[in-house]
Amino acid sequence: MDYRMEYIRLLLQRFKADECTEQEIAQLHEWLDTQAAGSPAAGGQDSPFAGAEDRERVRKELEIRIFHSIKSRRRPGMRTMSVQKIGRYVAAAIVVLAVLGTGAYYFMAAPTWEEHTTGAKIGLLTLDDGSHMWMNHFTRVRIRKNFLHHREVLLLQGEVFCDVKHNGEYPFRVHSGAYEVRDLGTAFSVSRYERWQGLKVSVVHGEVQVKDGEQVLDTLHKGQRLRYVGGELPNMQVDTIADEEAKGWFGNGTVLHDLTLEEIAQWIEMHYGLKVIDRSGAAEDGRKYEVQMGRETSAGEMVAILNLILKYHHKQLTLMDSTIEIVTLSNH
């Protein structure tokens, strides 16, 4: 993954939502200084835009907003600029806008991140703002440095539970691919579903906003859960969580509440680091299951528990080394 481009996409999303911070405006001014002096723009290959229309729309917005920000926002010690100098800044901005499709957002200083991973045990991080984040088994995240002013988490793999210290000036965001979960005063979990490139968000208290790129999917409140799959045929379901779901992060039990077999397969992969091969058509099976087990339940014990439930639906899990197969049993 190109983490700089990932950050560029996140910055572009904030820009479109008119959420750029004072620090980012200051960085923009500094870059415009270098452009007005004749320094070449940095290039790139991967475009953060959905297409030509998106690029052109942002180009026009940038031209207007950069002009107004230059007139209305002055750095400490900065004298009032002449009309001619403003013109040079706008001209420099237009240079950038002309090459935005090739990644001209590289003018931003590359953000720095701290990466954290877990193995077969849950990990707990206390973040600089006092928030707490539990990382489930086999989870990988990146935490933005200078976190007090850039409260961003990249969920690269697995599942996290966040107990957030609310700060209206610097929102807490969890990004997973194109998806963004924004804290509105909350304790919530986010699961990255690799099997079908989607996510699950569950809210224990407070509320969160969930976005797919620029599109706001929903605002979730206490007790709500959202499951979303993007792509050409997006699918979103909003239902409720079990009271025991949050306790599983702090206690000794695990509750899989109202999940399909395909979602359970995803959980197995995240929790045990195993590969699940579905030979039963579980992805098309809409039946949902409730499973409760101890936190220290082994993979073999988990398979035995699930098979007791699944035998009535003619399905079976078989554990072989680092792989689990799901098969359909004969009715005979």
C-alpha cells in the first residue's frame, strides 16, 4: 500500500468536506510560496480522483477556496499581500490544479505513522489524547503521529474497538480502505472484512458517522450495527448489537450475534489467523447464527461448538492444519 497516497485521499476527502485544519492551510501556503518562486510540482502516478469530472469539479473548488483562504488567512508575522502577489499565488495554485490528476497533492509533507500489530492475543493501546483502542487478534493498524492534532487511525487488517475521548475540534477517525468511521462521542468497533471488501461498525454508546468516500452511508447511534459491502452492487444492513458484544472486549467471553456463516468465516480468519475455504455456498446462505464461547477457546474447540449448531443445517467445518473447510453434508 502507498501510505502517502492513502493520506492524500484522506486529505482530499476532508478538503471536499471543507474540513482542512489551520495546519493544513499553512502547509498549503508554504507550498504555494515555492510554486510562486518557480519550483516544479511533484508528480505521481496514482490519481486520487474517481474520474475527469471529479477532478475538474475539485479543480474549480480549489481555485475559489485557495484564493479566499489566501485573502482571509495570514500566517503569524505575514504582511498583507498585494493584489499582484495574490495573483501570483492563484497562478501557482492553477499550476497545481492543472496536474492534480497526476498526484500533485505530493506538496503536502508526507505524514508519519506508527504501525501496531497483534498476533494471537488482544492488544490495548492508550492513545495520546487519552482514548483507548483494543486491537483484536491478528489486527494491523497505523496511528497518525502528532495524534493530538491528527486523530486518525488506518485499519489495515482485522478489528478494533475504540473508546474515544471526544474532541469537536479534532475528530477521531478510523479509515479502512475507502471507508471512514468518524466519532461523534463514542465507543465503537470497526471490523475490516477482507473476504468481501466491506466493513462492520457497532456502536456501544454515543454515535458515529460512516462514509464510503464522499457518500455518507449512515449515522449510527447506541446499540446499532452497520454491515456494508461496496462495489458495483453495494449492500447495507443496519440492525442491533447484543448487550454482551462490548463485554467481550473486556471480559472472558465472545459473542457472535446474529451473523451469517460467511461473517463467522471472516471472524475465524481474523481471530485465529486461519484460512477458511467455503465449499458450501455460505456466501449465498442468508441464515444467521448466535454463538457464545470463551475468549480462550481453541480453534479445535470452536469448530466443535460450531458443528453442534450447524449439523441441523447440514453443514460442517473441518480443521486441517492452518485451514478450515466448510462443506454441505448429505441428507442421507
